[in-house]
Amino acid sequence: MLTALKLVVGFATGSLGILAEAAHSGLDLIAAGMTFVAVRMSGRPPDRGHLYGHGKLENLSALFETLLLLLTCAWVVREAVLRLARQRANVQVTVWSFAIMLTSIAVDLSRSRVLARTAKKYNSQALEADALHFETDVWSSAVVIFGLLAVKAADWMPALGWLRHGDALAALGVSALVVWVSVQLGRRSVDALMDRAPHGMEEQIAAIVAAVPGVLDCHNLRIRYSGPRLFIDLHVLIDGQQTLSQAHRLTDTIEAAIQEKAPGADVTVHPEPFE
């Protein structure tokens, strides 16, 4: 609905800012559909071909969304620069121009809050990315409204004719915001695909394990995300005189201590005897 309304109003008024928002909303629709499919598929249980599950699909979806946004920004920037270079700014600002952008802000606020709550509940990076994405949409819509106000001010005060370029400048502002968000999302997606450990978590987990009575040393600690699931592997040195049952109870204690810090994490502890 938002994409269709923005296209109609954008072409009717000649506003590049609103057309940029229409393209942005159209990509939002594609990205939301991709996220929907990725979240459903990433929730499938592990199988013989995917022993760690299918969580990486969320990260691939976020990366593809980033590429789509950057391509759209390139088109919008090109159109805005051409308008500024040609000194062509035939924009008709009407009440519908403001109505569609205010509607867009209301929708983006509501869905970003719902997504943020759901992402936190299920620890989903894909949903968290969408929540951040739609939150920045609020600011980009506000920039477009500012550009439309500048055009309207130029109509009221012909002496300030340069303000008619506010729409093209607003489109550049929207593109700058989208590029910034896209770079952040893309970096996080690449980090997840490259198995980059969350910043500072290695030291926190090592300290938790070292504090467990009976643990003499913690090493070979590895941490990575696969979609919403956190995988933690580590080796510990324990008293070599312990029985197998005692060592197993100690590893259970270690896993429980780690899961207090990282609920739902898949933890594997390899005990090694210290003679």
C-alpha cells in the first residue's frame, strides 16, 4: 500500500524525494518477504546435510537486502544530481504529499517497535536488522517532508527560489541515511557469515568458566553465530583423578554457567585431565 501510494503521489507531484521513498518502500517489501522466508527456513532443525542447522540463511538474506538498498541509492543519487545540475525542479507540493509521508512515518514506527520486541524475544538477527531498517525509514521520511516544506516555502516566497531544490537535496539525504544503514547491516551480515565472535564475549565466557570450581584452565574457546543460534566450544583442564561421572557433572555445571550469560546457546565442553 505504501509503495503504491508513494508512486502515485510522487509521479503526480514530480517529487524525487517521494519517488525515492517509493523505491525504498518497494525494496522494504522485497526485503520483508525475504526475511519472512529466511526466518522460516532458518528455524528448521538440523539435517544430515546441515549439521549446524540453517541459521546462515538469515545472514544471507540481510546481505542481499543490503545490496538491493545500495543499488537503489545509486539510482536516486544519479537523478538528484541531474536535477541539480540542470536546475530543473518542477515539483508540485500538495496536501497528499504530506499525507503519504506522515502515513509512512506512522506505519514505520509501529512495525519497527513490533520487530524490535520480537527480535529480542527470539534473538533473531534478521528481525533485528529489519527493526533497525524501519526505524531509519522514519528519519528518511522526515527528511523528505523537510524537502517538501522547502519547495512550498519557495512557492510562497519567490525570492527564495533556491529552496525549490530542497526536494532533490532531500532525496540525497534519504540516500545518505540508507547507505549508512546498509553499510552497518552489510558489515554485520559479513561478520556472521565469517564466524566473527561477538565483541568482548570471548573474555566474558572465559572468565565465567575459570570461576567454576574444579576448572584449572580454559582454552581453545570458539564462538560463532548461525542465525539466531549461538555456538560455543571450549576445552577445560580438570583434575585427572576424577571419575568419568564427576567430570561429566562438572561439564554440566560449566554449560549451565555459560547459558546464564548466553541463554539458548549450544555449548560443547571438552574436558582434559591434568595429571
